[in-house]
Amino acid sequence: MATDSYELSVLDVIEETADARSIVFEIPADAAEAFDYRPGQFLTLAVPSDLTGVAARCYSLSSTPGDDVLKVTVKRTADGYASNWICDNLRPGDTMRVLPPSGIFTPASLDADLLLFAGGSGITPIISITKAALSRGTGRVVLVYANRDERSVIFAEELRHLAEQYGDRLVVVHWLESVQGLPAPDQIRGIAAHFPTYDAFACGPAPFMKCVIGVLKELDFPRERRHQEKFVSLAGNPFGDVEEAAIAEAEVFEAEHEPDDAPAPEPQPQGAVHVEVDLDGTTYEFDDWPATKPLLDHLLAKGVPAPFSCREGNCSACAFRILEGEVKMEHNDILDDDDIADGIRLGCQAYPVTDTVKGTYS
């Protein structure tokens, strides 16, 4: 997976609802491999900003692998600069800088039976997963989609056509707040309890996901069959290069300005560390990972095309799974306790605490 940004042409802008737009991008002929993606992943867009130059934002792909184009769907948020700029300004023929697809909110197998929960614009990665599972897999799909009212339902017609085409494998349950009120744990439990062996995915507003995941835990859905997608606004600019000098300067500053009453540092390896990572079927192995350098920075310096987006611990683009050894993370706004227990770590924040670290991006 390449980490360079690409200038993509906007082929179409589709009005899905009064406050949601789908942006259709052309895949450059020379970048098809870079934009090979899995259902449920996202793109990072460079939204122009007079204040910062670029406002980097992550938006899930609503297209599905095998489509000839890329499509992300953006819903306005009340005070959201980027979402409003995209909905108000983008037109066919425009271009945008985009990072290749990233993210771990994706099924391990498209043949699995899936229980999908979406709230509002959380339908975006969910519909990508739904279409991929139906067209390329063999399992059954149950989709529970919550919205304020009927006018708020994104992809209403597309979902109706999918239900007609795959009536023997797809069940769509629409939950409208205007009719049924907000989804409550008892109501979610009443649905999920009927599908105890399905792989569950949830995406939507934080209270909605908290409700769904809480119910799944109560029903003893194991960690490997519970998935939720979370985004945090990116404060930095992942489209700029990180200079080695800047990294070194930051390390010196931190060392020279450590407060006198700072807690004792955690034990860490002395000198270089052995690291081995699997990425897209290739194993990369190095014996010179400095204990003071994040894993992502070390891999990029070695020419490894490790995925990343925000570099601040605010997204899951650089997530990998620990197979041996351990790392500590300086910052993490995206992984929860279940993710950590499952061995998932953020490469941009990972510093070694053992002499050998092995991991995988697959």
C-alpha cells in the first residue's frame, strides 16, 4: 500500500439526502494498485483551508472493491468545516489530494454471516461491506439502520434494490427515531440475540455505538466478532513529509525539558531493536530500530510502504497486530481496551519495550 498522496479527479457529486453528498473519484490508471482496498476502509482527503492550508479528514468508502471508481459519502455536521466545504464546493472536474485507503474496520471473511448496525452517516462503510459480502461472499447479512426520519436515510433506493436482488440473504431493518424513538439496549438486544454466531459491525454516533457494543458484550459476542469504527478529527497534516531533523529536534527538546518531578521512565531496550513486520504478503526485517523512534517512522525511513494517515494516534490507518514482543504507545485516541487486548497497536505511536518485536498489517 503506497503512502504518497494522489491528485484524484472528481467524476460526480451525488446528492444522497439534503445534508449528505457522495463524491465519486476516478482511479488513476497508474495508481490502481495503490487504491486496491477492502470493504469498510476509508480515504483521507486534503480539504483546502485558509487557516491551516489543509484540513485532513477521513471519510469511509461507500463504493465496494471491484467498482471502477472510488466513492466516499460525506454528511454535513453543524460546525464541521471540512464536511460543509466538501458539500458546498466540490464539483465534477475538480481535483483533490487523497491518501490511499486505510483502516481495519473490515470483515476477515466475506463468506461470514454478518450483523451490521449503522446510525446516520455510519451507513457509509457498512454499505460497502454489505455490497461486497452479497456480491463476492456466501453468507447472510442482517442490516439494522437507524435514522432521525425517512428523509434522513442515505442510500434508501440502493438498499431497497439490494433487498430485492438478494432477498434470500439480506434483511434490512430501518429504525426511525420519528416513529420508534431512539434505539434502546433492550431493543438492540431483541435483534442481536437472534444472531449469536454472526460477525457484528457497528458504525455511527458515539452513543449509538456504545449501546450496540454494550449489548453485544452482554450477549457474549467474542472480541473477534465485535467491531466498531471510530474517527477523531485530525489536527495535523498527514500530506506533508516528516523530516528526520524535525523528529530529532523534538526528541532533544523532550529530553532537555523533562520536569524534575516527572515519573521514572518505563524500562526500554538499550540500543537497537530487532523488528519484523508482514505487510501485503511481504516480510520486512531490520535489526536497527532505535528505541526512541516510532515504528512507522523507522519503516518509512527504510522504504517500507507502511500505511498511515494522521500520524497522531487519531485514526486506525497505521494499525498493526503484535505477534511477538511489545510496544508502548505515546498517544491513542482510537483504540479501546478490547483492541489493545487483541494485540492491535498504532504504528505511528509505537516504541519498543522488548528487544524483539514482530507484527503484521494483515
